[in-house]
Amino acid sequence: ALQIHAFNQEETLVGQGTLGLEIESDLPRIDMLLVAVGGGGLIGGIAAWFAGRIRIIAVEPEGAPTLHRAFEAGH
């Protein structure tokens, strides 16, 4: 069995990056993307796929500010 970490694992980022491929295939002229964040795996994979070619903005629900709390804690 392969243990899968939510964000701190290369396989996770590679897998999440395939969503970037799909988005780019559907929207070839995209220049900005809002991505929901929690643990960071999804936005990390998508950012890796686009490699600086578009602007990526992290968004999170008010009721689950995990990224905000991580920044407050110095991470």
C-alpha cells in the first residue's frame, strides 16, 4: 500500500498538477486562477503545472482559515 500525504509528498503534487493540465486544455487563454486552499496540495500541484505562466490566487472559506492560521503561526 502507498501512504498518501495531503500535501507533503511529490506524488500528491504531481497528481494534483494534472488538474492544471485539464484546466489549461479547457481554457487555453487563462491568465488567472482562484484555487481553494486547505493543506496546500492542490494549489501546489496546480502552481507547479503552470510554472509561473499565470497568476494563481489562494482562497479559503471564512469558516476554515487553515492557511491564514498557518501564516499566523509562522509557517
